[in-house]
Amino acid sequence: AGSFALRIQRPGDGAERLSRCTVELLLAADGRPCHGRGTHLDITELHAAQQAAQQANAFFDAILTATPDFTFVVDVATGTVIYLSPGKDVLGLDTDELTASGFAGIVDRAHLDDRAKLVDHAAAAAGLADGQVLQLQYRGHRADGRWRWLSHRITPFRRDASGAVAEVLAVVRDVTDLVDAEQRLVHAARHDHLTGLPNRTLLVERLEAALTRSAADGRPVAVLFCDLDGFKTVNDSGGHATGDAVLGEVARRLVAAVRTDDVVARVGGDEFVVVVEPWHRRPGTAADPVGAPEPTLAVQLAGRIIDALRRPVTVDGVDHLVTASIGIAYATGAASRDGGPVSADQVLRHADQAMYRAKGDGKDQVAVLEEPVLAGLPGRPG
């Protein structure tokens, strides 16, 4: 017996059809062929459907191969990886390794801070309606030791007879470059491009946070407003490139002069602000169990800044001299005199006023705002 396909022209309308023919040869008692019989089956529609399915599968495989995404199907009950997109790896693992490790292997390569989120993310997919998608961004550890940011999208793929989700489809993409670009944009929006220090936007944000903490524990915050003396002469004599070099060195000296956790920001051309939190608090005693603030640390740090900036800044073999006039204001997060909340801008204005007092007194020195500018604060030393 044998079978083959042949094309025939249908009588009547002349349409071309595809027919599968099966022929069976019958033998006589002596083993000689005596006659044959066979069948003809019109498989035109079946053949067309098969071709369409093959084309669809080829198209699907081509998409999975061309896309940067890694696609896999996971059995919800067992965590077994049922399908993996061809020619891809995730986190440096090939299809055989991922098939062997299953979904648990992917979770094991997630950052410790992200593992629980990834597991919860997968579990939540079992409760999704068809067509719904959950997305998570997490850090994964590559086989070569590098950490990468991954976007993980998951959706129901197959349901069992009861209608429960039996398999989920996950699509993973390496988005490290995108995350890095976003972080660079965020950094650029919140930092000074020349010195790399926080700009006014980030300064206000951090000062507001410091005031909030101060309101909780009553420990004051000190704000040092620094304006350079003689910087215009540097620009006029050496040009803006020299001025930029001097500003860069000033920023480095400011950071070196204060504590690691103190905030140093550039808020203008030659204006810098330092936030000292808390500015000082001596230990409590039996007579004073709470402990009283003593306004000494902020003044000490200001003095260190003054000394650091008195040293010449050498640019292209030429020494340039700048000094600093520094104004200090103190604040807590308690209510201000007018009853409203204490704002970062309010504290900065007071520190700016103190700075102008230092300039008026001869520059290259520190001025502390003597009177309390916010309610509930102790008096200031002169």
C-alpha cells in the first residue's frame, strides 16, 4: 500500500483541488497481484490550514528571535519552565540551564531586596484576567558577575478545566541602559553640572527632610550660607574657564572641611550652602536629662571652611585668592513665629541675611544670626 498527493481539476467548475490518494494492491493465492483498490480524499482545505499554521509558527519564531525580549512559559503549580524562546539567554544562562533550574533559578539570581517582590509578582499573575499584564522591574545577577536591571512582564497563558490559571507567559527584557539613562537625567536635574554637588532643588528637598526629622526629635539644624569674596576678580583676570576651575576646587575643599553626612550644595554662581544636621547637642546630665543644644559645631565647621579657602587656588601656574563670607542660621521643624510650618526657603533666607552681615563686617568671616528667627529656639551667640 502507498499514498501520495496529486492535484486534479474538478469537473464542472474547473477548480484545482489537492487530493490524497491511497492505493492498496491485492495479491492472489499464488502471490501474484490480481487487482488494486484505493481511496481519494480532498485535502485542499486541510493543506491550506496546515500551510497557514506553519507560516504562523515561522512568523512567531522569527519575532521571538528578532526581539530583544526573553520569553518563557511557566507551570504555575510546579514552577517548571515549559517553553523558552529560541536563541536567547537571560542573565547569561542558556535554555538548558534555565529549563533545569526552572523559575526558582531565576528567582535565585534576583537581588536579595527584589526576590520577594519577584515571587509575589508571579503569584499575583494567577489572579489576573485574560489579557491583563503585571510588570516589575528588578535587579538580576548575571553569570559573569554583573548586575543588570530587568523588566519582567507576566500574563495568564493557559487555564485548566476549572478556569484557574495553569500556565503564565513571562517576557523579560534587559533595561539596564534605559535605567542608567534615566538615573543620569535625574542626577543632572538635581545636581550642579560643574561641581557635581546638589543644586538648589535637591538642597531644598534635603533641608525639608532635615526639618521634618528635627520636628520629631527637637534637634536643631544649622544652615551655612557661603558666598565667595574676590571671585569676580578671578573671572575678570583669568576668564570663565579659570573661574570654573576655581569653583571646582572650592567645592572639593568645602566637602573636605565638613562631615561626611553634611549636605554641601551649590545654589548660585559663587554661592554654596552647607546643611549641618544636627548642628550640635551635648550629652544629657542628671540636671538636664534631655540635653541642651550648644551652638558650637556649626561655627567650628564654618571656621574650617574659612581656613580651607584662604589657601590659594593654582590654575595653569597662576595663584588665585578667594575667601568666603559665611552666614549661619538655625532652625527646627517646629512652627514658625507666624504659626505656619517652617520651610527650607525661610531658613535659607535667614542664612543669606547673616551672610550679608558677614560681608558688611569686612568679608572673610562668619556671622551668626543673633536673634531667634523661628519659634521655640534658644538664643544665638553673637
